[in-house]
Amino acid sequence: MKKSELKQLIKEEIVSILSEESSTLDKVKAEIAKNLEMYKNAEGEAAKKEAVEMLKKLNAEKKRLEAERDEASEKEMEAALSIGVDQELDYDSED
């Protein structure tokens, strides 16, 4: 496999991973917005307390997903940057 093909493959994998995580993160953010609206419209302390607890859980999930996304992105970038390191040059290749 040529270096350019390998770089393209890694780039596609990065986009795929980030898209999946972004989709899940978007769902969590939508749930946060929904629960925030429920909190605003809640009548009574029990309903507000329940909404706050759900918001805390969703916020923790959001932070976890963001950290996973950042870590995956960083690992993929490191992999992409290390392509060709410590390899002999092939002057006969098309690249």
C-alpha cells in the first residue's frame, strides 16, 4: 500500500469515528435541551429536582463523550503523523 493510500485510509477512518461520536454527542445535547425545558416548565420541587438530576447525568455523559472524541482524534492524528517515520524511501514508487 502506498503512503498516499494509507494516509487517505486513515483520514477516512478519522472522519468515520468523529461522525459516529458526533452523532451520539448530538443526541445527548438534544436530551439536555429537552430536560432543560422540562426543568423550566416543571411545577413543584420534586419535578424540578428530578429534572436537575437528569441534567447532571446527561452533562456527565456529554463530558465523557467529548473526552472520548478528543482522545480518539488525538490518537488518529498521531497515527497519521507517524506514517513513514523510520521507513526507507522507495524512489521507484509513484508518490
